Amino acid sequence: MEEEEAPDVICELENVQGLVDALTAVRWKRQQDAVLELSEHGIVLIVEESGCLQAKVYLKRELFIRYDYNARGGRPRFGVSLGHFVDCLNAFSVPAGQSISSLVQIQYPGPDMQLLLKSVDSLDASICAEIRTRIPDTIAWDYNFEPAGANPLTFTVKL
């Protein structure tokens, strides 16, 4: 009998609204693609526009209430439609003013290399989403516009 291999990452998030807000901030156009890179430190989402504008959203493992990283042989990278990802996450949002929270599990890869989202704490409803992934066309490079030896200007957005 063949032993089933563990997914590269399984993580759980208590409230997706902050994540939805962060991803919406880097969604510059309707048909925006993104590359996700998984690591033991968390998830990095990278978007580029015309090879001259790049944004990264860092989702540190501390953001999640559970973060199990099991990938072997390098950091998994895959592309997704940012619009589909945000729309699927929105399905798990809890309306403002409600005191209940919705625990959402994110898993990669699924049986067909898809990104899986599902509610894991609801007793009366089950929400699941499968997002098709693709191999990224290009590797997103870190842009360096500063002269050699200069300290780059940076800013950080924390969730």
C-alpha cells in the first residue's frame, strides 16, 4: 500500500478579512496573476506589472494559528489568479459586527496540484474552494534601484 505524501503546507487562519484587504491592495487590474512561494517562515505572494512594478505580501507563519510546512527539495512556487484567490477568500469572510469567527484552512497541493481552501470549524455549513494553479512563466526578481552601497528605502505593512 502506498503511503500518502503530506501536503507542502497546511495552514489555518482565524479571520481572512485582513488577508483579503492586503491582497486587494496589490490587485492592480481585474486579470492579475500572482506567484506564491512557500517556506518554513510563511508565504510570500508576488505580483508584477509589465516587468517594472512589483509588490510582495509577506504572510509570516505567526499570522496563522496553525502552520505546517512539509516541503522537501526547495521552496514550492506556483501561480494563481489573484482575483480568483481574493474572491474565494471573500466567501469565508464573516460579516462585520458578528462575534463569531470562521477558521479557514489553506492547503497546497491538492490532489491535482490545486490550492485548497475550506472551513474547518463550522457545525452547520461547509465551504470549500479549489483554485487551479500553474507553473509561473517567469521568476520574479528583486528590483534594486539604489546605487551600490546606499541604504534602500523600505516600508512594511503588517497584518
